[in-house]
Amino acid sequence: MLVTNEILFGILGIVITFLTTSADLLLENPKFSEPIFNVTVPVGREAILKCLVEDLGAYKVAWLRVDTQTILTIHSHVITKNHRIGVTHSERKTWYLHIREVRESDKGWYMCQINTDPMKSQVGYLEVVVPPDILDYPTSTDMIVREGANVNLRCVAKGSPHPSITWKREGGDLILLPSGDQVVSVEGPTLNITKVTRQQMGPYLCIASNGVPPSVSKRIMLITHFPPMIWIQNQMVGAYEGQQVTLECHSEAYPKPINYWTTDKGEIVPQNGKYELALIENNYKVHMKLTIKSVIASDYGSYKCVSKNGLGDTDGSIHLYAIPKPSKRSNGTSKKGKYRKKYNDVTADSSRTGAASEDQADSLYQEEDYFNSAPRNINQPLGIVVLVLLLLAPLPFFLLQ
């Protein structure tokens, strides 16, 4: 009978305790103070979601991943085996879910749950942004085409949000559109160039950006092949014996050509003490110079500048002809010395164009002689007075007779 009473008292104690706890739970009414705010975090950083609860009492808070229905934490314990997940709280009112070293796969909906009956919950979204990255395989590489061909450059990038693509030319050169317009940049994953020219050759930049730093770019080299072409500014050049003269021509070609000079006999002009050869290169342009340091009679004739590459060859001809050597005038008279500078200018110009001679200089001296021999206006009144006096001087003697 005593045993039975002890059992009854034990059962009664359990019931009283349960009823007391139940009463406490019934008196508590936990609720959320505010919604979970969405969070945006760059990949690799730490994401923190916050859940605010009031009057939690003896209830517990849990965090879950909505899309996979995975329980991450219950109260202050981490349930998942993901080492990047953590949970902290402040006075059992503010509960934080920590996701360290965020990956793109972590983005999605997360739930904060209170184990009431029925259960109370609210969700927040984690957005993981990823800076752009240009994909090598589908993106164009350096390209070699013949001049006049159509070119399509392609650029593909990934990231979150999805990146936009901008095309620019390195160095700030303008992009020629199929419409004929020239622009600084072109938007879109594909850059179309119709009938490409040598002026469009060079590096192009594919720039990917999505608002998440840093933006990235890829350099794509567009190379245009074309056979050589030559043009000459002065095809006739005059020079006198002993003068130094320079013959010049310009060529354009790509791939890089072989450039040289030949005489009218077909002999290649060598680089030696008599001849000086110079090549000034700028991308696909070449400025060729042949300097003859002291012209002699055998130097007169035709010279060819030749340019060759794997696509063809071409040449241009310059004729060097003789002009009279200007005579030396050393008498130092003011009449000719006054125009000596002008004479030197004419002869210097003749060495460049071959269009002037000594006769032009002589004409300058003749002009000076003409102007020096002209009567001065200031002396004309005085001469008239003297003439009148001479005519009138015998008059008195005539009247005396």
C-alpha cells in the first residue's frame, strides 16, 4: 500500500510539473519583431542573416535552408555538417545565421523558425553576386584575315548578375561600323566588321562588367594581311654634281615586307660611304630614304624603291636628273649681297624639287639691278629746278646786248 502511494505521489508530481510547464508555455506567445531583410554578398565574403524574436521564453529558434529543407541550426547548436555555417544570438532576441566564405551555390531562401504549435516562421533571401569572368573557349582569339574580308569577334562572360559586354579599340581609336559610322565603343557580345581594312587592324578590348568589381577585359589582336603598295611624292628630283640629295618613297604592307633600292641597271643599292639607307617603320607603314652624299655624273638616272612580302611585290621609280651648279658670287657688293639669302633659299628649294636653276637666281639679281637703277622720286624736284636755272642763266646777258 505504501509503494502504491509513493507511485501515486510520483505520478502526481510529474503531472503537476507538466501542467506548470504547459501553463508557462501557454502564457508565452513568441513572435517576430521584424521581417528578415534580404542580404547581398560578394562571393568569398561572409553572409549574416538576422532574425528578431520577442517573448521567446522556453521556445527554441531554428534556421533552415528552404530549397533543400535542410536544418542548419537549432537554438545555439549547429546541426549541419557544413563547417562554414554558424549561429549566434543576443539576449535570445536577435538570432544570427553566419555563412562564411560564401559560394554562388549558397544563394537562395533561408527560414527562421520558432517551434510553437503551430510553428511560426519567416524567410529571407541571400543573393550572392559574382564579379565577371570571360570564358576562354567561346571567346575569340587573335585573328588573321585578308584585307576586305568580313570579321566577327565574339566575347562570352559569366557572373552574377549576368555581365554586359563592351568593345573598344586599344589606344582610343574609333570603331568603324558597317553603316559607315565611327564610334568609340560597341555594346553586345559580338563585334561585326564588314570588309576589314588595314586601318582597322590592331588590338580590340572585350570588357565585361556587371556592377560587381572588378570588371575584366580580354585583348584580341586583329591582323590584316595585304600586299605591298608604294607611293612617291616627287618622281623627278634635280641635283647638281657634288650636291647631297635624298630620294624618298612610302610603302604599306603586312606581313612586314622586305624593302630595298635598285639602280636603273637593276643593281641593289648598298649601304656604304657613298649611299645612306634609312627605314622609318610605323606599324604597317614604312618610309624609305636613299641619300646620295655627293652626286657624280654616273649617279644620274632612275632609282627604284622595292617592297616585297608573301602576298606580292611592287616598286616605284624616281628619276634623278642634272641641273646646273650655281655659280659662286663672292664680290660682296651690297647690290647682290642684299639678295643673297633669297638666292640661297631658291637653290635650297631646287635641291628638293629639281624645279629651279641658276637662271632663277640671276633673275633675282636682275630685279635688284632694275630697282637700283630706277630714278628716285625724291631727286626729281631738285633736277627740274637745276634745269630751269641753267636755261635762264644766259638770259641777262642777252638782255644787256
